[in-house]
Amino acid sequence: MSNGEKDGPAGRQFVTELLRELRGIDPDLLRGEGRFESAHELTVAPAQFKSILAIAEQAVAAWDLLPPEVKKKIEDQLLEVMDIVKVILSRPPTHASRQAAGAGDASRSLAERLHGVLKFFNALESPLSELRPEAPPRSHPDLTQELEDANAQIAELKAAHAELSAEVESRKDLVEAARGSTGSSGAEDLANAYEAQAEDHERDWKRWGCGLCVALVAALIGGAGLLALNAPPDNATTSELISHLAVDILVIGLLIYAVRLTSLQFSVHRHLQAVANNKAAALNTFARIVSTGSSADTRDRLAEVLAHHVFISDSTGFLDVASDQITLPERLVDPVAKRVAGG
């Protein structure tokens, strides 16, 4: 094949066939291990070989844009690579032991030659990237077709969105109904629990009411009996009077404490029964009141207000929080003190 043929289309074919032949060689065989006494100069030969082939393939891709002299140099350098490869592979592994003296110089020379080829192709890589042929501009019909495809996809997406929106709207009433049913069921269960608590408190305040009656009767009878049985004699001394008075005060105080304790338990359980009944009544009408809202925001606001009053309300009229800790003597003295202050 002449140089003129190599510079034309035949040159590209020649280089392509040469590259195909070089790609069929295992790069790891170029290390020279077992073929040269000192092959450390060839340790990078496989990597250099791969780089040369990669850049040469780029040159083939841009072959029509390369000057003739560059094409000629590429062919020469690839032939140089082929010669280096043949020299390395032609040395049998046992040859190193017979010619150990010249093996180191031979491997060094081959490494220098391969490095020179790599240097040439490295210098050629940057111009090749600039000569890379640009993609031909697409024709107007291609752009029109892509635009039509894009519009068709947009229409499909809009149709899918409309279908999904319609499905969501169709299920909105179902979701609201399920939500209302769940809320109504929960309110009903909670109302039943408060009704059960009210029944328990009703039984308790009735028991404590009976206990209060017993305590009042015991206090009256016990106090009267104590005063009658524990009366000091007419000629009692001061110490005896004080002793009898202390016993009377202690026993009567215990009786009064029993009356107050039972009275407080009676009032507390009536109070708790009233609170539980109020909450149960509110929860039984919870769903109906919330359902009167015209919008979701209104219903949420109604539910929030009702829930707040259900769980916070404590005004029943049975217990006065301000007077819960007032003792019996204070209750007896307070009217007298007010009258004196007013007089």
C-alpha cells in the first residue's frame, strides 16, 4: 500500500485494520515479565498501550478532517507500536536467562520508544477534540415532529390530571362521610364512658349520703351523751374542769371531722356525677352540632370549641372552688364578723 493510498480512504481503512489487530492483543503481556532480566521500565506499558489505542480511535473518527501529514504520522506511529509489541511478544520467557546481559537495555529501549509514541498521541488529543465534527443541524420536519410529540404528551398529562381530579372529587364526599362517621363513633364511645362514670359516682354519693346521715345522728347523739355523761361535779376544781372540757372538745371535734369528711365526699361525688353527665350530653350532640358547619374550616372550628368545653368545663354549682377550703368555724364566724363590720 503506497503513501498516496494511505492518505486517502485506503489510509483510513489501513489504520482501522491496524487498530483492530492491536485491540486483539492482551495489554498485560506487554509488561515484559519473564522475557527481560530487568523489565521494570515496561510496568506502565499496558496503560500506555490502552491510551494510544483510545486516542488513535478518536483520530479515526475525525480522519476526514485531519491534514495529510498528520494522517501519515499517525500511521507511522501505529506501525511503531506494532513493531514494539512484536518485539516484546517475540522474546520467549526462557530467553531472559540466556541473554541476561542485554535484556535490561532492550526493555529500556522498548519503553522509551513506547513513551515517545504516547507523547505524540497525547499532543494530538487536544487538536482532535477541537476537530470533532459537530452534529448536523436537524431539519425543520424533525423539530415539528418533536413539537407534536411534546404537545401530545402534554395533552395526555392534562387528561390524566383531569381524570385524577375528578376521581378525587368523587371520593371527597365519601372521605367526609367516613370522617364524620368515625368522629361520631368516637364521640359516642366517649359519651358512653362518661355515662358509666356518672353511674359510678351516683352510687358513691348515695353511699356517702347515707354515711353523712349516720355521722350527723352519731354526732348529735354522741355529743349530747358526752356532755351529759362527762359533766364535771359541782365542787370540781379548775384542773378537773379543764380536763372535762378537753375531753369534750376532742370527742366533739372528731365527730365534727367525721361529719365534714362524709359531707365532702358526698358533695364531691355529686359534683363528679354532674360533670360526667354534662360531658356525656355534650358528646351525644357533638356530631350533630359539628355537621351543621357549611365548610370544612367551620366544622373544624366547631369541633375545636366543643372539645375544649367538653374537657375543660367544671362549673356545675355543687362545689364552690373559692370556698372549698373554708372550715366550719370560719363559716360560723364570717356572718358575725360581717354584721359587726357593718354596724
